[in-house]
Amino acid sequence: MIIGNIKDVLLRNRENLIVMFIIKNSEGKYLITSNPYFNYYSLPCKYIQLTELEDNAKRDEAESIISTFLKQEFDFSGLITKYLEGLKCVANINGKLKRCNLICFEIKTDNDIKDALNKKVPFSPTEAYKFKQFYSFDDINTYSWNRLIDNNSLYFIYRSLDETEVPEINVELNLNLELGD
């Protein structure tokens, strides 16, 4: 479930978009996973292909893509309550390095919205997201310096600890740069 104008952020930044999520457990540890986009472990992330949002240009469809991904890969869904920031990055998309828009959201769970979160999506993680573990902030900091966790994830975690929230988002990032042959 996505609130506020966060749906608008998804629709405005839909070209070559990787969405990263900050998910914390009850102990305050962060979920770190393997992924198909970066050489290092990172926060959970999903590449949303342009055609997925062009064909289904409704806000609810963007929400559905994200909710289905989280339920299928991590057996988890939550309320996206906070847009942290957007960056540009280079990621491995279908075997090619591409410049992408990387945006990060913080996800919260709440007992009041459990019914909305219990969508019937089969939990069947793919090989790309097989490694999943919760780490403390200190461990993530150490692993980042040892080049085990990507720097974008560390940056977004630092950003989430800052109490300053980003207000209205009126910026559009559109990149279509393909690096390769």
C-alpha cells in the first residue's frame, strides 16, 4: 500500500527505474539481499521496466508491481510511507550496464492494515534474491567498507536516519543511456 504523492514519484520517474526499499525488523535491523543489478549485496530493490508502467499507467498498477514483488520475493508487504531520495546509478539490467534512476522508499508494517497486506501472492523467491538477512546498522557500515554491501544502500540508510523528510517531489528524472558495445 502506498500513500500520499509517493505514487506520483513512481510514475514521474519510470524510465530505467530501480526502486530500493528500507525494511527494518522489530530489532531495528535492516534487510539486506542479493540482487541481479549490483555486484554487492544491497537493500531489496526492483527494476521496473518502462513497458510495465507505460502499459499500465495507473498509480494502482505501480503499487501492484511493488506489492507483488515484495510478497513473492520476501513474503512481506508493508505501507510505503516515506520517499527518501533519488539518485542516478549504473546497474546490470539484463546483462547490459545501464544508467538508471534509483529511488528509495521506507516501508512500515502496521497491524491496522494487515488485511490489506495479506494479498494472496505465492512466496517463491527467485535465485537472484536467494540471500536474505537482517543486519544492524553497525554491521552494514562495516560490510560497506569491506565492499560487501553497495554504497547506495549505505547512503539511503544514512538518509533514513536523518529526520528531514523530503516534501513534495516535483522533479522528473528521465535517462535512457545504454553502455556497452
